[in-house]
Amino acid sequence: MSLLEVENLTKKFGGLTAVDNLSFGVEEGEILGVIGPNGAGKSTVFNCVMSRYDVTSGTITFNGDDITDTSTHKIVNKGLSRVSQESDPIDIFPVAGNIRLFTLPNSLLSLYGGADMEEIASYAARVDLQDKLEETPDELPHADVRRLEIAKALATEPELMLLDEPFAGMNQQEIRKLSEQIESLREEGMTMIVVDHNMSGLMQLVDRVVVIHNGAKLAEGTPDEIAENEDVQDAYLSGEEI
Amino acid sequence: MSSLTLIFTVLAAASSRASEVFGTIRRTILTPIGRVFDFLLAPVDRAFRPLAKVFNRTLGKFLGTVTGLQLAFVLTTFLLLLTGGIWGASIIAFEPGEGLIALDIRRPLAYACIWAVFAMGWDIQSGYTGYISFGHSVLSGGAAYTTAVLLNEVSSTLPLYVTAPISVFAAVVIGLLIALPSLRLQGPYFSLITFAAVLLFFQATRAFDILGGSAGLRITRVIPAADSFTRYYLLLIPMLLIAVALTVLSRSNYGLIFTAIRENEDAVSAAGINPTKFKIWSFLISSIVMGIGGVMLTAAVSNVDPTQFVQVDRSIEMIAMAVVGGIATVLGAMGGAFVFFLLKEVVLNLFIDEAALRLFVLFLLVVLILVFARDGLFRKLWHRLGQIGGEEP
């Protein structure tokens, strides 16, 4: 059984079909890449998985539970966490406070529960932010803000992490560093889905790739298979560069 | 058209002139005064530092950490409030035409305690979560009317310990009726519902005989008006207890989550926390506080009427108080209530005889504070005091 199973997912916005009868699964411990040109529907898939959007049809199961219509916070508490494409830290909290929010129990009875400073620092350390706990997000460079988003997701102790364009806006050196950090998360046993429109950056990192085009699955396979797939090359040549 | 252009040109010139003047005032008057204060207060900060250390180690987790000067400020305020029943009996004021006069301000001080409860009750929900309520007087008014109806319809001798819990409960029920349908949604829908609710309740008080119409319902005072000293303390003590309780809650996970809801509700969901649950919870806490405030006000008066207890103006005044003191601070809202109420009932009375003009000037001052001290007087003061103690700006 796959950890996450998306079956026949369709999402329509009015007359526009953003996701079209898409099925894929991710196995425990693997990194799945989901690629496709801008506007292919990648982020919409994540929004459906996290119940940010209601699905039009199809089912999503996580660890055997149907989570299609489960609300976002419950999905998170089941062990699924998402790093959004848009960074949205709370600027009036320092880095530590932003991470701490993600450790708080969803309970009215918990006045002082959640991670202490040491635990918060350990989440931050997994993405090299441990020296910036007191800084507010608006003081951080872009790459650090992106890493804070990952630290927040880690703080919910997920089994599966969805990373939406984690490399967007980073330079080569920052991409390399983040790739290494993602790699070491995998070694700790984290399952991940990484979305990107840029194939080259992703190919070293992922075990398997699903290519989405116009909301539907175009191809699926190992990075090598995908690189040689003619449909994929056509799709990219007609739209964006690889 | 050309006259419009002229008006805009004049306005633009005037506003740039105003900001110039303000800049000059800041440079030549405010900054030097600030430096003098820094110079005078720095030793106070040092003197209170050891005590602040003890405070932070023991109570810091529950009440927040302070610098020496901030602690000195809190203790002074606390002392002033505790002795208000004595010094409030006779303060020296200046009235144009009359010169120096002695004033007994224990009545306004006592009522300011009640309004401080309202302002804090509004703040812990609207100020923290950002879901602004324009109708909080529906909660306090609901509690007040419950007391009045019980006294009029059941028995005029019902004791406070019977009417008070029922009245607070009524506020909670009204709170749930408003919160459950409206707080499931994001956005301005909630504000509109609270606004409609207070208008609805105001009309109900006048439409239904059992609620006494615009004249209201007569009741017997629980707190005798004749004894200003006792009245002040009977209202001060519950106010202080609520201030401490709400400060503790605001420094707990609740405060963090409520603030996060205001700043980024989606992030709260992404953190695995149910924002709806916490929004409704904040409104319930607020309803309880408003209920207690409503009971306090009812206990101090002999008539419960729509103008004093319900009218939407009352809700707006609660907001104004919190804004003046500093939104999402609890204690700032408390201070704001005292500033606002004493301005309204004491200070402006000395200079302006006409009631309508007094209110106009009062709300003009509120607007000025919003423009020039957007974070509120007490938040600004608090940070300033912190800076003298070497805290980062």
C-alpha cells in the first residue's frame, strides 16, 4: 500500500479543468518528483491533497485513511505537511515563534504545551537556521525564509512532506545546499513529494517522477526514463524550457 | 472643478506644512524631553533591575518578562489604582475662569473600572484574533438585561449570587449564537454579524415591553451610590482580577494562536490547529468577561436602558478605548479605558461645557492617536520604557 494514494483526482474551476483524472501514489521513504510546465496544475494537486480546495471528484488516501474531505488541520495532524510555494511566515513573530506555532497541540486545554527552545532549535538546525531563532522573517534573506517554511513543516513531525517549488528564487549555491538538506531528511526516513517546473534541478534528487501537463498525467517513471521520453520533451519544448 | 483642484492644493500644502511643523516639534521639543526622561529614569531602571530579575524568573512565564523600568511602571500604576479610593476624593484641577479647584473623581474612576473590563473583553477577542466586533455591547447589555428582567419579573429580592451567574451565562449564550455561524467563515462576515446583532438587540429593547422600552427597567442598586469609597473598590477588585486572568491567557498558547489567526489564519491550519475552534473560544472568553462587566455595571446603577447599555455607540467606545491604549495588549486596553473615560468625564468637562462638542473633541483625539500613535499610547510607552532599560527598539 502506498503512503499517499491519489485516485482519479479531478478539480474544476468553473469551466476550467485544472486537474484531470489524475492518479499517482508515493511509497514510504521515497522522494517523488512532480513536474510540469507553469499552469500544469501541480499546486492545485497539493491544494486538493491538503483540503485547501474541495475536489470535484476522486479520492485521496493517506496511510489507508480517506482524507479527501478532511479539514486541513486534521490532515496535518495525521502526519502530512506542506511547504507552500509562497512563503507566509508571521513577520511579528521571530523565527522561533514561527516554528513554535507549528508544535502547539490543537487543544483548548493546553496553555503551555508545545516545543521548548531546545526542541525548536533542533528543528531549525535541520535546515541550518539555528543561529537565526531571534530574528524576524522580514530580516532574513529569501533562501532562509524558504528554509523556515521547511522547518515549520518539520515541526509538525510529518511522515510525508509536500514541497511546492522549494528552489524557487534561489541561486545555484543555495539550491545545492537545500538539495543536500532534503537528501539528509530522506536519510532520516522522511517521505517527500517535490513539485517543480524546472526538471534539471530535481532529477538528481528524486527516485521517481510524475509529469503533469494540462492537469493530466503525461508520463511516469525514473528520472532517466523521463529525460528520454519524447512526449515530455514535446510538452516542454512547446511551453517552457527544461 | 477648479475649486476642487484649489481645495486639494491647499490641503496638500497644509498637510505638508503640518508634517513639517510636526517634524520641528519632534526635533526641538519631544526628542530633548525624551532625553531628559531617559536621563532621569535610567537610575530607576537600574534600581528595579534585581526585582525584575526575580519577577521574570518566577512570574515571567505567566505574565511576560519586564525590564526594571517597566516593572516600576506597573507597580506604580498598581499602587495608584489601589489608593484611588483615597486620592481620588480630592484632586487639584485647573478650570478656566475658576482657577484651581478640588475635584472628587471617585465616581468616574469607579466607572472607568467597568469600562476597562469591557475594553479588555473586546481586546482579548477582536484585538488578538483580528476578527473585529462592532457589537460587543450586545454581550454586556445581554447580561445587564438578564439581571434586570430577573429582578423585575421573578423577584426584586433575588440576590446577586443568583442573578450574576445567570446573567454571565446569558452573555455566553448570546456569544455562541453570534460566534457559531459567523466565525466558521474567514473575512468581514463576522464584523457585519456583530454590527447587525447590536442593532437588532437595540431595537428589541424598545420593541418588547418586558425589556422596558427606551425608558429601560428600574432596579435596585446593589452597590450603593452614596459611598464612593466602597463603590470604587467593589468595582476595582473584579477589574484587577480580570486584568490578571486575561494577561495570563494572552501570554499562554492562546495568545500565540489568537495572534497567529490575526496575522495568517492559513498558517494556523497548516500548523495542525483548528482556527475555527480557537476563534469561537476567544469569543467565549470575551463573552464571559463582557458578562461580568455587564453585571458590574448593572450593580452600580438603578436603571438598565438601551442608551447606556446597548446602543452601538457603546460598542464603538469600547473599541476606541482599546485603540487608544493599544490593541492586543490587554493591559493597554485597560489603561486606554481609564484615559478615554477620564477624558470624557473629567478633563474635557473642565474646558468644554457643551456635551456634544465634548464628544466631538474626544473622538477627534481618538483619531489623532490613531494617526500619530497607531500602536496605542501604552504600547508606545511600554516600548519606550523598555528601550531606556537597554531593550532593543
